[in-house]
Amino acid sequence: MKFLLLVFSVTLATLIGLVNRTSRVIVTEAADCRVMVHDIAGSYEGDCHKGKAHGMGKAIGKDTYEGEFKKGYPDGEGTYTWINGDYFEGTFVKGQREGEGKMVYASVNADSILTGYWEDDLYQGAESGNSE
């Protein structure tokens, strides 16, 4: 009986250790993994590389961003939500809206939606400026 209890205890301790190691890889505290955009720097959960958010993640500060990161910046596909409820879904490059996306301005009566293309964080219009 003592032997079975010992085996059970060792097995349980091993499983708990594996779970803890796995969760440390998946969840990273902001102190260990920097987000380079001030308004979303606070808490961060996601992939990290060389001390910066890199890969898929979620950053929460005054505003929130969930999506792809590169070198600490929103970069790739993601959703940025401002404190007032407005949000942008689309492509980011080095923390700025770039390429195709949808901006939703939250309102009490009805949301306003602006769909199109952004360059250097500024709306360029409904059509891409690129000719292919």
C-alpha cells in the first residue's frame, strides 16, 4: 500500500511539473516579454522571442490588441480595440494599420464601418493604390 501511494505521489508530482512548464511557455507575463506600443503595454499573453512579443498573442493596456506580433509590435493580422470601443480588424506593420482592413466606430445608436486600405496608419480609400 505504501508503495502504491509513493508511485501515485511521484506520478502526480511529475504531471503537475509538466503542466507548469507548459503553461510558462504559453503564457508570458509583460515583464518577461515586452510590447513596444505604449497604449497596449501592460499585460501580455502569447508567444515571445528574445524578450519581445513575437508570434500570436494578446496585449492589454489602456487599449487591447489580439493577433500577430513581430519584435514587440502588432505586425500581421489582428484586431486593435480602443478604450472607447472602436476597433480595427486587418493588417498591421510595425504597430500601424497597413493594407486592407475594417475600422468600426462604436456608437450608441449604430456603429459606423469604414472598409478599405490603410497606409502609414491613415485611411487611403476603398480601393487599393496598388495596380497589379
